[in-house]
Amino acid sequence: MIPKLCSRRQLLMQMGGLGVAGAAVPSVMRAQTASPARLPNTPVAVARCNSFDEDLTAILRRMGDQIGGLAPIVRNKTVTIKLNLTGSPGLRFLGKPLGVTHYTHPKTAAVLATVLAEAGATRIRFVESCWGTGGPMEEYMLESGWNVRQLQRVAPKVEFVNTNSLAGAKRYARFKVPGQPLMYPAYDLHPAYEETDVLVSMAKLKEHETTGITLAMKNIFGCTPASIYGDDAGIDEPNEAPTSGRGAVCHAGQRQPAKSAPGEIDPASPRVPYYRMPRIVAELNGALPIGLSFIDGIETIRGGEGPWIGGIEIVKPGLLILGTNAINTDAVGAALMGHDPRAPKGAGAFKKCENYFLLAEQLGLGSANAEEIDVRGVSIREGRFPFATGA
């Protein structure tokens, strides 16, 4: 039985994570509530797809039907699609197009937007905190090899927002972490996320140097604006022209975010990326719930998240994954990769880091036990493509 779907705003209220936003964002947060009850499991669809030249539209329509239909999720809604455009577009692996290695592929983005528009979405926004720039997202996409005009035509109302800074918006929106926060009590993000009815995370099927695995949930880290959480963020106020990443604040804890946003709960906690990043990923997913997770495993890389990681290689699992509960969807994705999504720190994909799937369970976001999840289409056993040697 498929649980009744609720709106994103209802979900936020249910989890105690409704963000506070307005002309001025309060500096004092309300007392945190007890950890919420775990969200119910929902079906996850898995499909075979061996090439980006296959009929992706037909495949995605079928997958949408398998999870209960896309219309109940997006009809008459503003849908925000968070792409995965990690790292500079000038950094490529073996000269390959970015979409077949570590970026969202332009074809999957266009097809997903087409199918969501068919299902009744009234506005579709593509967003990303584009690395090293506060400029227009369209320029970044062009530099990455995308046909922006073609993408604009796939639905009646398509927009692009670089959420790395305000980019013309008036103020940031604050999103509280539900239950007991792990690193920060709340995050200040671009208001596009507040104006969203359904947040879609478009991820690649990849491993990650710092968090072990990067799928739909890890993709949400890219929502954080470098203007506030970047290496060159302002001390008191955001730097609306950021030029670097978020290593100093988020990964290493070498400095605090701009003082306009909430600071860390415990500045004396470990200044180690393998401790910090899994916690940030987990609580961001509580503060900013994903309504639909799409994972592209047609062609990708293994051994890391991008060309800056040594020892990566191109692989072709030939898989697509779709679900409404992000932790359920990612757990299935991890299992398809041959990884145990509930492995403890020091084991499997989480040899170096904390398991953010388990931290997300702690925050009530759902179950990471792939055996409990209703997988439709291709089974985990049938689709399994081991990423690790000997897995």
C-alpha cells in the first residue's frame, strides 16, 4: 500500500522543520522538539537503461507509474529540480562529456522535466549552487555543455536559479533542522527553496571520498550557498560574489558561516570532514525534505565523486532509480552498488566516515534497510552492479 502523499509544507510541519523566513530572519531559534517519528517507507522503482539514447521518456513514465504516479505529487505545483553539477565545468575526466561521468546528464534533466510537466507541474525550476560563481546559472550550464534554449522548451514554464548567492532575490530563507540537530540548528538558503512545493534531487550513482556514497541525499548539500557557507563568505553578512567552495566552513570547520546565519551547536566538536559532512548531509535532508529522488546510473564513475579524486574509473551499471522517500531510494541505490546502506563506521563504503544513512534514520527520515523497501521493476538482486572490488 502506498502511503498518502502530503505536500512539502505539510511534511515540513509534520517533522518540525518548517523554516522561518521574512524581511528579517530571527537570530534566536525556538527550542528544538523531540526527534520525530520515522517517516513511512515508500516504493522505489528501478529500471534497466543501457544508453542515454534509449527512450528515456517511456522509461521514466513507467517508473513514475510504478511508484504510484507522478501527478499526485506534482500536479499544479512548483517543482524545483536540484541538479548535480559538482566541481568546475572545466575539470573533465578523460575528456568525456560531464554528463557521462559526474554531472547530471542534460538528457535525463530534459526528460524528467518533460514527464513532470505532463503530470501537471505548473512551474519547473532548475537549481544548483554553481561552483565558484554567483552569476547566472544559464552561463554555468552553457560552459558545462548544456543546450539551455532546448531545455527551456521542454515545459511551459522553465526557470534557472543559481542558489550560490541571492542572485537578485531579497533575503535568505531559514530552514530548521527537525528533532535534535547534529551540527547546525538551521540553515539559511536561497528563497527558491521556500517557494518550492516539490523538491526533486537529480543525482548520479557514485561513491564519495568524504561521505562514502553520494546519491539523492548527498546532492542536497549543494543547496547551501557559498555566500554564507563558502571559504570566502562574509564574516558578518553574506558575500554575494563568492568565488570558492565550502571546505573551510562545512568540511573542515576552520571558520563559522556568516554571522547572519545560525552558527554551530558545538564549535568544540571534531574538525574532521568524515565527522562533519555526514551530519550536515543528514540534517539538511531533515530541514529540506526531498519529494522525489532520481538517480542516474546509466553511465557514471566509481571510486569517487569527480575527476579530482585519484583512481576513479568510468562504469556503466545501466540503471535508473526513482522514489519519493529519499533515504529509501538511496538505500536501494547503495544496495545496487553492492554496498550495505546500514554498514557501521569503518565498514564497507563508510570505512573512513560516519554513515549518514543511519544519522538520517536517527532524525526520523525513513529506513535505510533495503530489505524493508518495496522495490518495483528490476530487483536489487537482478540489477546489482558492484562498485567495490570483491563486493
